[in-house]
Amino acid sequence: MMEFNSRIDNLRQHIQETNLQYFGQEEPDKIIIAKKKKPIDEDKVNLPCQKLTDLEYKNRMVKKKTLKGKDMEITNDLTQLEQIFGDKTNLLDRPWTKLEPKFKLDRIKQYIDKQDDWSVEERKNAWLLLEKATLFNCLNKKTDVDYCVEENEIKNIKIFIIKINENGSKEFSISIEKEKIKVSPKKSNLLKK
């Protein structure tokens, strides 16, 4: 350990000698003097920021309004909050077209789990197909899915086709009809030329 420390000291001394050799000794005017700090104005430090006061004002205005835009007193009463939000606590109480994709996937998963006569492999294949169809917006229309809003469940997926093979296993597919593009008479005349 002593040898190691002595070797480090020798290297440091060698570096200092080479620096003096190449750069010479530093003159006092070349030595960098630290800048003096400006005195702090205590009055400005204690003043609130203008942006902060604007935000606080906006927050006060927002808190005064309910979801319906009526003024109300801000209270910590839990019953009042339950009255405001109590009407729509279930996010699934909406038509199929208004549900977010994650809720649609959850309802599809529930629909697949209700199929008792399907094997585990068939459920997995059906899930993969319906998940892709949902993510690619193939199951967005109300006519594609029979969704019961009161029970929050899918009754039937109309475009979901199940074919039973000769060996008894099921194959799943989705029938997608391409929409016919309507062309105005002026454009159809242009297309003929």
C-alpha cells in the first residue's frame, strides 16, 4: 500500500513538472478571480410570481363551478359529491360506439369467457382475432355488435363467423364488407375519359 501511494505521489509531481515546463508559472493577473455575487433584494424575493397568482385565480374559478356550470359552495360534504357523480358511476353504461377500446376489449373478453362449449385453444384463437379486429377498428359500428347497455355485456358479434371443421374444432373469422364508394356524376364522367 505504501508503494502504491508513493507511486501516485511521484506521478502527481511529474505532471506538475511537465505543466510548468510547457505552460510556465501562472502570473497573478491570469489567475481567474471569482465574480462577486450581487446582493439579493429581499422585497422582490418575497413577492408572489404573476403566473402563480393567475393560476391560483383560475383554480378558484374552476372550483366554484360544477359539471353543469352552476355556482355552488365548496364544501367537504361527501353526500353532495355522491349526488353529483352518483348518476353515472358505471363507465360501461354507454352504447358500443361510445366505449373506449380498452372497455371494448374487456367486454369481448367477457363474451369469450361465457362460451362454455369452447376449448382453451379455441378461446385463445377467438381472443386474438377479436382483439386485432378491435384494434384495427373493425368492430366499431353498432351494427357489428349487439351490446346490451343495461347488462353491460355483448349478446352477439354479428360479423364474427364460426366454422366447425370435420374433426369438430372451430375456426374463427370476421366478415368485413368493403363499403361501396359513392362517386358524384361529375367525377364518374371524368373517370370514363
